[in-house]
Amino acid sequence: MHKITEIGMELDVLGENKRLAEANHALLRENNVRSIDVMGSIGAGKTALLIRIAERLAERNVRVAAVAGDVTGDDDFARLKDAGVKAVNCNTGHECHLDAHLVDHAIEHLSLEEVDVLFIENVGNLVCPSDFPLGTDLRLVLISVTEGDDMVRKHPDIFHAADVAAINKVDLAGYMEVDVQRIADDYRRITGKDLHAVSVKTGEGIDGLIAALGI
């Protein structure tokens, strides 16, 4: 009986998150905001990627904002602000992922009529965020060559949950002795889609990733 209660509580939590995510999505679409949930491990380069993309989009007069999600602190938020990106800090306290409720409150601090594209940078890990959609148009998962060549095989759920996936720091692949093609093959085997190879440092693949995100 105890197990049934736990399952029921989990379904309630996921069901409520789904309802709130749908409300978030409706609000963002109503304001013509393209929204992307950015998932990935700590150190994969999520914040740096968002800054690089924001710089490219600024050249086209596309207005970018971001929600910086972390368990605690404001380091990523500060980096985004210093780069000129409108940003809201969003701490989960103890949770290993953002949820639709937290995002709902975060976007209250944005003037959506002044935003064309909203990136929501999720808490850094490859497990928890997959179960909690936030109400975005797309979900992007970012990994890097510094995490090894088995990320897709170890964490298939998050790659199934994502619409687009990219591997960062490909300029370091040789130094790390990581086979990017093997990772791409793993990703294609479980999703049937292509993995985008990028380097935030050199700019390689950034334009292709932007196109894949429909921006």
C-alpha cells in the first residue's frame, strides 16, 4: 500500500507540472516568444553557449532573454548580465531541476513584449530535468567532449526527451582523446537524429545549431 501511495504522489506532481507547463507555453506563444529549455551537465558550457548565440542573434536584431537556473548562487546569472543578456536568476534551493512552477514565477520578472527568444538554462545534470517539461517550444541538451564518449549511452532518457542535442568543445576532442563520431553514432542510434558538433570557443557549428533551434 505504501508503494501505491508513493506512485500516486509522483503522478500528481508530474501531472501538476504538465498543467503548469502548458500554461507557460500558452503565455509565451501569446507573446510571440520562441522558448528553449537548455539542459546539460555542469561544465558542458550552457551559459557560454547562450551568450554566443545571443551575440549572433543580436546581429539580426533578435532580442534574447534568459532564465538562469541553479540550485543556489547567481554565477551564471551574473555572466549573462555582464554579456548584455536580459536575465532572471532562478534558484531551486535543493531540487536538481527546474520545474514549470519556478519558471512561471521567473518569467513574471520579464517584459515578454520585449523578448523574441527566451532560453531557460536548467540545473546542471543529465537525469532529473528530463521528467519536468517547462513549457518551452523546444528542449536542447548540451554535452561536451570533456565528459567522455559514453554520455549518450549512460543517460538515454534526457536525449529522448530533447528535441535537439549538441556536443560542445569539439576543438578539444583530440586532446581529450574522445571520438565525437562515436557519440554522434550513439545519439543517432537511440533517436534517429543528428548530433550537432559545436565549439563555443571557436564558433564552429553555432550557426547550424541556431538554425536547428528554429531561430
